[in-house]
Amino acid sequence: MNETNEKSRKTGVVKVEWYTQQEVAGLLGVSKATVYHYAKQKKIVKIADPHRIHREARYEKAEVDQLMNEKKSHPTGMRPTEVAKKLGLSVQSVYKYIQEGVIKAEEVPFGDERTIYVISETAYEEAAGILKPSESQRPKRFEYYHSSRDIVLFQKFHSSKVPEARVIRNKDHEWGFYLANIQKWLPFEEGIREYQLKPVYPIHQSTLEYKGYVELEIPKDSVVFYPFVDYLYETWGMENIRLREQDHTLVLFIRAGERPLTTKGFFAADILPFLIKGDIYNEEGHLIFRSSYRKTSLELPIDLLESMTELAEQEGISMSKWIEQKLSSLLK
């Protein structure tokens, strides 16, 4: 505390003319490294201490207080990284949705030339209603695929140090690896850097012509779980499957079609107990998936079609799915 502060103590009033670096960090809600950069940018004034009398750097109170007041006037809410974790999206996807207006965000000045986005709680709830998948919708790609890293859930990796590692997300929706032999989860970057993990197989194949989907739900503790998932990624490719992880099971939507059954890890009969919709069978060395859906056509008044389309859009589903749900409820 400086001489001015010492004099003010004699009157019974403590008047602080400076803050320590730790105090500035606490007041502004930033790291000590950021405080250092604020001083370099001349946003706050660092008090010279050439003889290093004080153990910690000090900053003049006036500028710190001014910056603190400016921050208080800024909108409060979540940063894109927080929203990404809560929605199970990549940060890049969140920025894309902000640019498209799907996620409403306010731009806040940050530094001399930068801006940051702040998403209010209300804006987050609105976005979550649009982007969080409902149980009736097929999984969206971001649920199981990390585009910038080109990895998918439960994909198999290995290295000379680790015989098998599986891509999973932890409870905070962070992507990483689970090492079964030591029962450990580690962040993706650490797995690549420290353990030199590499994918066992490619995960991309040509997209099949759309003829509907076959739906399965497989328990994670099933003996065919990993052999079947590995086969799907390697032979069918992530372009032809969608998956949604649940607490104890994995829901799979596989495009109808056929591909060679090259694996010895399971037989077609092994996965039949998990079939929900469609048909599965093995024919001349090929695994064949047939959808339970058949295309049909209906002639309806234009105004009725327009109303149905609008209602389907409000629920975030296709018109075909909307009609299916309404007919199913009537038949029940």
C-alpha cells in the first residue's frame, strides 16, 4: 500500500490507489496473464517498481475501475464455447449458427480490434429448442461426428503403446479417448500427442442412394457391439449411418442397401435381436439392409399441403414424418 493509503489510514478511511495483479484478475474475471496483456495494450497502467520492492505487480486503481465498469455494462451470458458444450456441438458449428441467425448473440468489443459473442440464457433456450434433437428425430451428424478432427463416436484407434482406444465424449461433451486396458479417459489432443494414437480404419465411403433407413438399438455391453460398429464405419462409412448414444444403448439408423460382409466378428443373425424397423439378412456374402418404408404418393389440396408443411416446420421435422406421426396416433 502506498504513502497516500498510509495517510488515509490515520483518518480511519482506507483509500486504495492501486490493485495487485491478483486483485485485478479477480475484479475483471480474467487470468493474471490477461492482466499482463491489458497493461501492454495500455488499457490499465502498471506501476513501475524498478527495485522490485513489491512481490507482485501493481496497477493504478482508476484505469482498473474504469475497465471494470465497462465490463459490467456489457451484456452477460454464455460464450460460444460454453454453448457448444451444453448442446454437444463443435465450437465451429456454434459460430456457423450464430452467423446464420439460428443462435442469437450479441457482439461485444474485446481489445482494440476484436469482438466476442455473448449468448443470453433466453437465446440459448431458443437455440436449444431448435438444435437439440428430439427422440422422434433421426440423429444429426454433430451428435456423433467431429468434423474438424474427422472422428466419430466409438471409432477404434491404436498405437504401439495402446492396443485399443475408443473415441468417446465425457460428461462435459469433450471429445477424447477411453483406454480400456487402464480404464482411463483422456482428451483427444493428449491421446494423439502422448500415445501417438492413430485410427485403425477409414470411416468414409460413397453415399448410398436414399431408400430409407433400417433402425437398430444395441446394448453397449453386447459382445457384438464393437465388432458391428467397426464394420459399419469401415465398410458402410459414416455417410450411410446415423447414431445416437444413450445411457446403456446405441440407436443406429443405417441407409438401406447392401455391402460386403467382410468381418468375422459377427453374423447377420447376431444383430437381428436388436432390429427395430426394417429387415436384415445375409445373401451371397453381402449384408443387406431393407427399409420398412415404401414410397407412396397422395393428391391433396394445395392449401392443405401448405398448412401441413408449416406445421411440420414448426416441429422441426419433415412433412413425411409429420404425416406418419399423425396417422400413427389415429390408428392407435
